[in-house]
Amino acid sequence: MAKRRRMVDTSVPEHEEVVGASRGAKRAVNKDRQARLEAVALRLTILTPRALTSLDLGEDIESEVRLLISLSAGQRSALVRQRRRVASLLRPLDLDETERRVEEAAGATAQTRASTDRLERLRRQLLEDGDGVLARLFEEHPELDHQRLRQAVRAARREAEGGSTGRHFKRLFQIMKELGLGGG
């Protein structure tokens, strides 16, 4: 039996032949993409439920992310498996666009948390040393509604002295938020 000869394209010189990427290079690209997908999956877990829904990733991805959030640290293998599951669901999406949207949402979530923390610190200061802090606030922000804020602080302080942190305590927080005191 005659030996088969391999067909060679002689129209293209050997030094110009285009060779596909090596298996190792493809593997490195896929590994990098998978790492990025898993990083996005982890970033999704720090978002608030509202921020997660606003990304509009789809109900299946949202439910899998909620499941990932609900797993405890003691369930390491389940966490890894679920993170990879979320990453596999993210695979058909445009990775760069998804990363950008998740980072924007995470930044907004961090800003909201920081603002809330500032408001809570200010509320605590107002309740502990109300008049001095109020005077400083009125100097820094002359546009504030002095009477409304002063009444809210006094009502919350009376409530706290009674051993409760209820309606007035929460109302003070809302008023401070409405007046824009949580900003940088």
C-alpha cells in the first residue's frame, strides 16, 4: 500500500503560515477569564438586594447569587461550587460590561454605607452632647432648619433617657438624612 502524502499549500511561503494559538496560550486565556468571572461573582455578593436587582442580570443569576450569600464560611466546598456556578451563568454575558456595572453598583453601595455610618455617628454625638454639636452644625450649615432639628434631637434624647430607642430616634435619623447631613 502506498504512503499517503500530505497536501501542502505551496501558495503561502512557510515563514508566513498562520498558526493558531498554542494549547497553553488558550488555557491561560481561559483561566484568566474564569478568574475574572469568579471575581465578579464575589463582588456580586457584597451588593444590596436592590443594587443586585438593578443590574438586571436575570432572575436565575440573582437567585444563585442570593444562595451564594446565604452559605456560611464553614461550608467552604459549597461556597467554591456555588461561586463557580454563578461564574458559569455569567459566562455568556459581556465580561467587561458586567465588571463595569458591578463596580459602579459596588461603589454606590459603599457610598451609601459610608453615608449611613456618618449619619449614625452624628446622631450619637447629637444625643450625647446635643447643644455643642448642634451649634457646630448650624455654623457649618446655616441653611439647616434649626427648629426642626433641635426638636428632633430633644425628643430623641428624652426617649433615650427613658431607656428606649424607638420612634423619635429613627425620626431624627430621617430628618438628618433629608437635610443632607450624611454627605462627605
